Amino acid sequence: MGNYLFSNYARKPFEIMEGNGCYVTDNHGKKYLDFTSGIGVMNLGYNRAHLNQVLAEQAQKIWHTPNLYENHLQEVVAEKLIQEKDYLAFFCNSGAEANEAAIKLARKATGKSQIITFTNSFHGRTYGAMSATGQSAIHTGFEPLVPGFIYVPYNDFSALQEQISDQTAAIMLELIQGEGGVTVANQEWIQQIVTLCQEKKILLIVDEVQTGIGRTGSLFAFEQFGIEPDIFTLAKGLGNGFPIGAMLGKTALGEAFGPGSHGTTFGGNKLGMVVASEILDSLSSEILVASQQRSQQLFAGLNKIKSDKISEIRGKGLMIGIELQPDISVAEIVEDLEAEGLLALRAGANTLRLLPPLIISEEEVTLGLEKLTKVLEK
């Protein structure tokens, strides 16, 4: 390949050329069962005829109109996301942008500057989202960061309480830390945070960029925790490969984002909106129920693997982390799986991350488990 790109990605020596359902094929003709979903993006799988069709139909009409004019498709998608809940939506192009919007809204609505996030969190690579991210490796070389962010240990309420001040605008968290190693929030801890936020009039921001759009078995992960955050963010699965982000905030916060307060050139463009609308229609309760059955099948199969390489298996829905022993290289395991025709991811310090499409079949889960068993028991 040429040398015209920055080397900020450690790329694999193959290119994915096409995809169908839960499979992709590379430039050497090798076929892989994809347990990455393009890092949690292709929730409905590859090359879906109905998604291709709505995108092609809209492309024949108009690709782009600026946000100076009405956009009925944004209203349609917002209504499908909000359902009967009390939110307003803002559309952008990525998870990082959605989190930037959430951070700006929280500061503007409260008039306070401090935002508490968590160690090993990941919220994006733009300056605000990177500053919200509790990983020093992602900050290195980019200081000074945006001020006002405090990082506390995940699932530790007393450590959080110690950092609350009269300048705390918001607490921002993932209900499952994806990039940080597929660490699931403790239910009791989340309830304590909700109570604290209500008592102290602090906004709760939930980053659902990776956990949203059915990934954990419900449309949003927060539904399984029995909460309604003040602000939440979406991207990844919302566009099934088309770049879309969304920030949703409680209606009461609407005044803080008046005309001219925040904006985007491409956010909420009509190509993205028709795709998102079709995805939300397609993400039926049948798919969510089936994905939960496949989740149970996958967890059951993983727990049967007899391997001293595994230290812990955790996750929710089809967002699964296999923590490996410290002396095992997750990068080598990922390579061995690729040789077997299975794509997987790494996360955190030493976690093998599995994010198969929600449409995966029973037979495909069985096949994936066979490949995982072969590599992990080797």
C-alpha cells in the first residue's frame, strides 16, 4: 500500500472489501464471521437490502440541506428515539460530537463547569470528549486538556461523593465501559448516583454510544437499569455504518440550546436520517428478544471453555468481554482468531471484546464458539 496516510492506526494487513449479514470478505478472498460489528456499529449486519434501498432513494432526491431550514426527517427520527419520554434531540455525525454537545449543554444549562467522569472511561477523541475520557494514555502529548474534568474510580460511590462540589455540573458515565474493558456498572451504584444527582441538582449524562441501539438487549442500556438520565448520547448502531450521532436531553434543558448556541454543518443530514429512521423501525422487539437468546447462548458457551487463559467473562447482551490472564497477549489471540476466520476486538488492559451483530443466528453463534474454543483451549 502507499505511504500517504498518517500512521495513527495500527492497521491489519488486509482490507475488508464486502460484507453480507454477519460475514465480511477481505481483499484476499478470505471470509470472516464478524464478532466486531465494525466496533459496535453494524448492529443489523451488512448489506441489508431495505437499508440500501432507503439510502439510494434519498440519494436520488437530495443529499444535504443546511440546518437553516426545516428537516422533517430529523423530527421523525427524534420521535422514534424519544417515544413517550420527555426529551429533545440534537443530531450530529459521531459519538465524540454527541458527547461534546452533552458537555456543552450541561455547562450552559447549569452555569457550572465541573464534570465528573470515571477512570478507564472512553468518550471520544475531540478535545472535550478526550478530556472527559479517564485514560492517561489517550491524553499523552495533547495537554493542556479542557479544564474542569475530574476522574474517579468506577463502581465506587464513596470516591465519587468526595469530589462533589457546588461547581459540579454533571456526572458522565457509560453503563458498560466498552473501550475500558467491558466493565458493567453496579446496579446499586447507579441508583446511588441517580439519588445523589437529584439531591444536589447535578445532571446525569449517560454515554450510550456503544451500549445503545439494542447492543445490550434493550434499545438503550439505561432502560435495564430503571433510570432516565438527564442527557444521553448515541452514535455507532444508530446509522449501521452511516456516520450519525445524537444527543438527547430532558425538555427542561431546551432553553440552554437556543438559536446560535450550538450547531453542525452535516449533522442530521437527510441521508443519515432516512437510514436511522429505517433502523429504528427494523429494530423490532423480535430482534431484541432473539439477540438476548443469542447472548445467553454465547455466555453459556464461553463459560464451558476450559482454558487457563481466561480470568473473567463479563458483559450484557451482545457486548461481551473475556478478561485474559496478564501473561496472555490479547493481540495474539485476536490474530489467531483471524486465522480461524473470526474477527474480534481488544479492549482495556487485556480484554478480548466480542460485539457480534444483533441479527446473528444460533448456527453462527455456535460456529463462533467453536473458533473461540479452538483458540482459547490451544
